[in-house]
Amino acid sequence: MKLRVGDAAEIKEGEPHSFRLVRGGRYVNCFLFRLKGKLIAYENKCRHIPVSLDYDDARFFDAQRRYIVCQTHGALYEPSSGECVEGPCVGASLYPVSLDVTASGIFVESEEVL
Ligand code: FES
């Protein structure tokens, strides 16, 4: 089913938005952000060790806002592709989350509406 996770007009460049969905019977923490106008979402899970990228503070980017950064060991991910370009998981990619952006909101697939 479709889960509404936000309103496109509310997602500003440089202000990531956390949300969660249900997949495989489990809650999956995710985040979305706007990059050069486009909305992109990934699971909030590092590819080195499956911990969250942030510390529940929605700080997903480095100081220059160039890369998504894992706060545990500092892996850097390319925002547009999710690929790790520096750190212990180079070459692995964040798990993308498909977004359905409509006039009534941003929607993702979820096994439950939270
Ligand atoms: S847990 Fe993310 S880089 Fe190690």
C-alpha cells in the first residue's frame, strides 16, 4: 500500500527528511532529500555495518553538503547514486527507495500505513 511520507513543497535543498516504512514485516528507517530539484530517498542504513547513517538527528550530509556521510566511521556516499566513494564500503551503494511524487504528497510502498 502507499504510505504518504511528506509534501514535495516542504522538502527543501539541504534539509533531509526522515521517515519509516514497513518491509518484510520490519520497520525500515529511510530518509529523503532534494538534490538539484530532484527528490531522492534511501534506506537509512550504512553498507559497512547495518547501522543508521545519522544519530537520529537527521544529519545525513558532510559539512560541505557534498556527500551523504555515515557518522559511525565516516563513509561518504554520492547523493545522486548512493554509491560509497570513500570509506570501508567503497563500491557498495545505499538501498534506494522509490518515491511516487504527486500533487497530494510523496508516497512510498509500505506493507502497513504507519
Ligand atoms: S558503520 Fe558506516 S562506515 Fe562503518
